[in-house]
Amino acid sequence: MQHLPPETWRWDAADIARAIRLGALSAREATEAALARMAAVNPAINAVVDPLPELALEAADAADAARARGDALGPLHGVPVTVKVNADMAGRATTNGVVAFKDAIAPEDSAVVGNLRRAGAVILGRTNTPAFSWRWFTDNDLHGKTLNPWNAGHTPGGSSGGAAAAVAAGIGAVAHGNDIGGSVRYPAYACGVAGLRPSLGRIPAFNPGARAERPLSAQILSTQGPLARRVGDLRLALAAMAAPDWRDPWQAPVPLEGPALPGPLRVALCPDPMGTGVHPAVAAAVAAAGQALARAGYLVEEAAPPGFAAVAEDWNAFIHAEAMVFMREGFETLADARARAIFANMAGTPEPTLPEWMRLLAAKATHQRAWAGWMRDWPLLLVPVSAEPPFEQGLDETDFARVFRAQGPLFPTVHLGLPSVAVPTGLVDGLPMGVQVVAPRWREDLALAAAEAIEAACPMPTPVDPR
């Protein structure tokens, strides 16, 4: 009688993929273990809101059959993963956390879901997001509230809160998310896992079930990205998710590894990039990460990139002005009451005149050029993810200004199209802390390598049992 290996849901994606490739583990065994973990802990955190056990087992059996035939195996062959409910998956509803979309069945896979499947990943289920994926908390009238597995009284982040909570609790080795204002990096931070927002154009994005083209801000600011318990698994997931897809005109076929740079690599340490103050625990996390990089051979110096706060302000003006044009009606007619109130706060930026709009878009290149020149001297930037520890649940409903002010470190990399990795630095008072490492465009490899050095010095005890 065949027995499951003990707790394979704890394994890293790289270890699962290697064991399946070598025949030491079957994809079905890995999937059954992951499904058992999901059944055990998901009711406590509500991270996976569209479980797919039957489809997952079918995919696992197909993966085992492919290996038996000697087929070429993808980087995530047989690895259990989750995907977010705002990405089309053929035959499933792309709800995006909205009651009105509960029957919006996708005709075919989105670009990123298709890439995950072709890489051999086994999709266990689909994870929660706030209505229209527009919040740093994860709650909606259709699927309910997702809880942080470290502390139910604190947010798991948003909008990829379900993804982060799932992977932190051991439901899948990799989770899919997307990021237009920190929606991969902030949930990773809040749940004590690693998250990658790649360069614009690195991972293709297209939802075939979408009724209209995305606004320009979403096209040139939003990226798809992976979350995982280990930085090495982000690299593996990136290789899978970045496969070309002709439907995304912004994708560029740039190699995942860039040329070696002369060492030691300089790291700019900037604990308060917005100049508005940070919580002592946040400053301590940045300092600890800087010390870890220095011990790993990096040259760490205090330095600030040009116009950090100004870039954040331009991101705000760009995305929220477009939101008032493209998203206002949807929120006012379809979103739940909490989401409507949050949108009213987030989209409160005055709508620019046409000349102001044109100057705003032109200035984007000015910022990008300034940072590109600065990063020739400092190819890595170490900054907070948020100015505060993970917020208490629902804080944006009572003090939105405080929440928004704290999230400033997330915005410039979005506006500039730069890669950024959120990596944990440990626990403070039972809550995860972490930092983000920013690199030049297309140099995810540099950011990931530095994040691995931080991870080695600051190991996190994940997966975690919900508390």
C-alpha cells in the first residue's frame, strides 16, 4: 500500500518539483497532501474561496502521466499552486470579489494562468481579493473576509491577501498575485512570505473574458507576480509565469538573468524614503536587512533615490484620476458598501485638466531617467514595504489617511516599472516584519539574490498554523 510522504505541503516548490522529476514523489501525492492541508486550515482563514480539488487531482494525474511518457517537464511540474480570483481561468467565475460577477465564467485562461498550467503547476484553488482588487485589506460581500494566519485581528494585506495567507499557511507552495499599488508586496509583508513585483513587461497579462480594454494606468502600472515562502521559489515561479503571450503588447522577451556587475554591489539603505517618519520596528527591520547584506558582501550605504515622494505623488495622480473615469460607475453600482467607501477615499485626487494630464505622463520619463542614472551608482535600493507594521483589520474604514500615508514606499516602483522583492525579516510582537529590495528594470535577478541573503539571515517559521 502506497503512503504519502510526511507533510509534503511544507516543502518548497523547488524541492517538490525536483522530487517529482526524479520519481521520488508523484504529483498526485503532492496534490493530495496540499489538499488535505487546505481542508485543515482554510476554514480558519478563508484564503481559498474557490477550491478545486477534483480539477487539481485530474491535473496531478496528467502531470504524472506526462512524466511517465518522458515528456519535457516545466519548472513547476506537479507543484501545487493557487491563483487569484481576478485572473481568468477557463470555466471558472472571475469574480474579482464582486457579487455581481459570481457567474462571470471565463471563456479561456488568462495569460498568467495559461503559463502556470503549461509550466506543469497544479492549481488547488483560487484566492480571495477585495472588491475590484482595490484595497490593502481583503474582504468582500461575496466571499467574506480573509484572515491573517499569524493574527486574525490584523490584515493579511490586499489585494492579494488570499494568496499571501494561503501560501503562509501551507496551502500551495506558490501563489499568484498582481500589483498596481503594492498588492503583491504588502500582503507578502503582512503574512511573512516573499513576494515579487517584476518589471513592467516581464510577465504577460490578459483576461480574455474582459468586456473592455484596461485603462492606460492598468496597462503600464499593473504587473502579475508570485508569492512564496522562500525567495528561491519566486525565481522558479517567475521563470514559469514569464513565458511569452502574444496577447499582451507590453511584454518584452528580455532574459531573466542579466550581465554580472562589478562588485561589491552598492546598496542604498533608505529607512524613511517618504520623509514622513516610520515605526521603530520598521526602521529596525531595514537596519537588520542592511546588516545582513553587508555581512553577505554588499556595500551598504545610506542614500536616497531622486524624488522618491514626488514619484509617489505622480503615481497617485495618475492611477486615481483614471480610476474616477474607468472605475467609478462600477464601484458605485456593483461594489459592497465598504469598498465604495474606500474607493471614495482612494479616488479623491482632483481630476487633472488635459494639459496637466499630458505633463504628468511626460514627467514619468523624467523620473525614470533620473532613477536609471542614480541606479548606475546604487543598483540596489533597500526600503520599507510600509511605514507601519501590519494594520489592524478594517483600519482603512476608520482612518484611511493613516493607512494611505504608510503605504507610500510601495508606489514609486509601480510608477517607474521597476522590480521589487518583499522579503521577511522576522517577527515583532508576533507579527511579521520585512523590507523591499528594488533593482533596475529587468534585473529581478539582482533583487532576488539580495533578498535571498536577507532571508538567510532572517529565517521565517513558515508555514504557520492559523492563530
